Amino acid sequence: MDTLSSTIPMGRRTFADSCEAVLVRCVEIVASIILVAEIGILFTGVVARYVLNTPITWSDELASILFIWLSMLGASIAFQRGQHMRMTALVGKANTTNRRILEVAAVAVPLAFMVAILHPAIDYALEESIVTTPALEISNLWRAAALPTGVALMIVFAAFRIIKEGMFRSIIVAAVIAVAVYGLLTVAKPVFTDLGNWNLLIFFVGMIGLGVALGVPIAFVFALSALTYMFTSTTTPAIVLAGRIDEGMSHLILLAVPLFVFLGLQIESNGMARAMVGFLATLLGHVRGGLSYVLVGAMYLVSGISGSKTADMAAVAPALFPEMQKRGAKPGDLVALLAATGAQTETIPPSIVLITIGSVTGVSIAALFTGGLLPGVVLGITLCIVVWWRYRHEDLSSVKKTSKGEIAKAFLVALPALALPFVIRSAVVEGMATATEVSTIGIIYSLVVGLLVYRHFDIKRMGQMLVETASLSGAILFIIGAATAVAWALTQSGFSRDLAAIMNSLPGGAPMFIAVSIIAFVILGSVLEGIPAIVLFAPLVFPIAKSLGVNEVHYAMIVVLAMGMGLFMPPVGVGYYAACAVGRVEPSAGLRPIWGYMIALLVGLVLVAMIPWLSIGFL
């Protein structure tokens, strides 16, 4: 095993750490400035368009340029922090030696991809330099240069990690293996060409499955599998892959992702989320299982605003768990219900998953936001039935009913916070503004309310929130870019046509298609999480659903809820372990109680699937 002390002198280690700290700080500052600029530009555009009736023609174009820079800088920050999405079930169970090997692989595989794509990314940026943007009339190089810059930063951060953790020998071995694999693939190209679409099974099932299982960040597994497939099975140059990644991360509708992430962090830090939970507790805290009902309702209210289920759960659980435990609730049951509500609220707007579906399928986001409200209620009701059964004998002799005056006071305190989710959803649903525009309005609103009503504004915390937003958003958007490349490769191979033919030939028509989709997306949700699975498979299956007469909004609700179940279903679903971390509960404690909630979610999902009106009745 490599050891840092045996390879790098103490002084050099300190110098490397200092260099990394300076570089990270510079990247964080630039990313934070870009995020603030995005908010300012977009909010100015909203005021100019809707208040002054004088649209700024260049605002969207400048926002788009800054957005790709925010995405790539955020992705590099996430890489340095180790925050790119990965499945760590195998890593967590490995002994010290094997864990070391897996951690080396988690660095070596992304590094191999980034080294391979850097030159094509530079070539792509140089080709884009001849394009002039229509509104600002500047070279498109200003936008396209973000991709190679972000890749180069991640290579540098990988080098710093190798130095800090003493991975030299392991990385050298990995490099030798990579060169040998490259040579083998080069020699075997004719063989892969003859295999035809069997290559899809090798690279997009076997390679991705192995990489994800080994704990390699999912985005880099996707990207490297697409690059390897193109190299061995096609004559397509790697510059095309760079273009597809850039294209996948550049949809302006996705700008809502970092904005809603930042908005969610704000309402958690300025007291708005606590006010919502406090009001609900005064209403239901005196009934059996009341705080569990509050948990379901609070997650419904705050869900989707942050862009992170972990953030949603962190906004609610600390305010409720202590009192629930005082009343005798077992930690395992608490974390099981918390995880179940995470799955229940996946369709609640402004869900980032719904925004992603809209961006990759063309389905109206306003329609998705409208369609997502009632399915969440249905699943919430099924969860509440389980809560009623489990807490029907709860002892509340020491709990006093809240007076009407206290309820009214709590309502007045919470009113500014309670208004935010409804304003956001109604503005998008009614078509008054786009999801991106509404997110900027929500940010300004929460800043003003936090400062004037709840009187909480921590400038130091604000800087941390900007960096956290950039990091989480970069991880989300980079995985969308990588999955877009895979989806493009699958489409070019003709797989989409083959899949359409198979799904269309299933006996039973639309009902069988929906049943197969539920099973498939529960599995995909547990392995890939929602956004990667959506970007990868939605462009393939949504046209099939449409051809079978299934309404796209209805199908979107089925898919999202199925993935939510997979995401929070143990033993594989990573969302369950995130809930355990938020609740500070051992994962083993919630394994038995969560299955009752999962059955309730399945019943709710079946109802949503069988009754399309629940998804499209208000469209």
C-alpha cells in the first residue's frame, strides 16, 4: 500500500496542500460571483420584461454563457470535494485494503476520461470560436472554453489528491493498465465492429454496471463508457462526444437547477422552513401520530425547492425528530418514514427531476408541475394510513392541545414562508413565468423575508451556500452532460428503434408497457438515482409511451414515482442512507419498518398508474 510519508517530504506535502487551497478558493470565488451574476441578470430580465415591458434581448444569451461556466466550475469543485454522485455500498463493506483499491479506482477512472477528453474539448472550443453569438455578437469561444477549463481543473485536483493520499504507485499501476487496455482495444477494433449492437451490452450495461458497483462517480462512468464505445465501434471522432456533453449541460431550462438549489439552502438557513414545520406541528401535534403527519405534510411543502432530497430532509427532520422521540417513536421508524416521504414527494414541483424531464423530452414543464401535485397527495394519503395504524395506540396523556391563539400566532409567523411554495408553483403552472424566472423571484423574496420578517441574514453562511450550490449543481449538470452523450450513442446505434419495436410488441399493450416501466425504473432509480436515469432513458421510452396512447404527463408521474421508490428502497437505494445520515440513525434500524411504507407507496403508485386523471385531470 502506498503511504504519503514514504513518498513525499513533509514540506512538499504542505506546499501541495497550500497550492490546492489557493486554487480551490479561487475557483469557489469565481463560481460564487458567476452565480450571483446569474441571479442579478435573470432578475433584471424579469423586471424589464414583466414590469417595465422592455425585454433585454441579450440577458438570456449572457445567462447561457455564464451557466456553462458555472456548471463546469461547479463540477470541478464537486470533484475536489468528492461530491459527485456514486454508489458506495460495496466501498462501505470492503476491508481496508480493498477499500483503498476502490478509492484509487474512483480517482483513476475519472482521471483517465479527463485526460482522454481534454484535447478533443480544446479542439471543440477552438471550432466554436468561429461562431458569433447573435445578441452579444462575441465569439462563442467565450462559452465553449468552459468545458476544457473545467476538465483541466479536475485533472489538477486529481493530481493534488494523488499527492495528498500517496497514490503514486497505485496510479502508476492504473496508468499501465489503462495503456494496456487502450492498446488491446485498438488491436481489437475490428472485432468490436463485427459485434454490432452487442457492443451496447458490453459498454452500456457491463462497463457502466461494473463502474457504478465499484463506486466510481456515475458521471465519469457514463462518459468513459460512451467514449470507449465510440472509439471501438464507430469512426466518430472524440470531439463529437465533447460537443454532446456541452450540449447536454447547456439547455437554458436547466439553469433552474442551481437557482432552486440556492433557494432551498436559503429557506433552510433563514428560518422559513422551521416556521412551516412549527405551524403544522401546532395543528396536528396533539393527535396520535400527529408529528408523523406533520413530517409528511412538511416534506410536501418544502420538497423540490432545494433540488436535493437530502437538503429537503435536513430542513424538516431536525425540527421534528427530537419531539417525536420524546413521545416514544423509535429511531428506525422515524428514518423509515423520512425516507418514504422523500420518495412520495418526487413529483412535487418545482422538482428538479420534472425540470429535467421537460428539458430532455420537450414535455411542458408547466403541465408537469400541474400534474405532479395530486400524485404526491395520493401517496401521502397511503403513507398516512400506515402512520395511523402504527400510532393508533400512542400515549398522548402528557401532550397538550395547542390553543387557537397559539395556532393563529404560528400561522402568522409562518405565512410568509407558506406562501413561497404556492407562489412558485402557481406562477409556473399559470404560465406567468418560466421555472428559471420564478426561481430568481423566489430567491429575492426569500432574501427579503429572511431579512425583514425572520431577521436572519448570515453573510458568512451566504458565501458557503453559494459554493454549496455551485458544487451540487455542477455534480447534477455534469452527470446530465455525460448521460446525454450516452443517450446520443444509443440513439446513433439504432438501439432506440430496437427498443421501441420490443416495447411496442409487448403483449397487453399500454398496461403491460406501464407495468414493465414501473419495474425497470424502480431498479434504475436504486442504481442510478433519478436524474441520470431520466436523461439516459426518457428520450427512448417517452416516444414509445406516446405511440401506445399513454399521456406523456401521466407517464412522467409514473416514471418519477417509480424511480423515487428505487432511490429510497434499501438495501441499494442511496436515498435511504442519506435519510439515515440526516436522522443520525443506523441504517439497520429502519430496515424492517420501511417496508410497510414501501408497500403503501407501491399501492399509491399503482393507483396513479391506473387512474390517469390523477395526473392529467387539471391540465
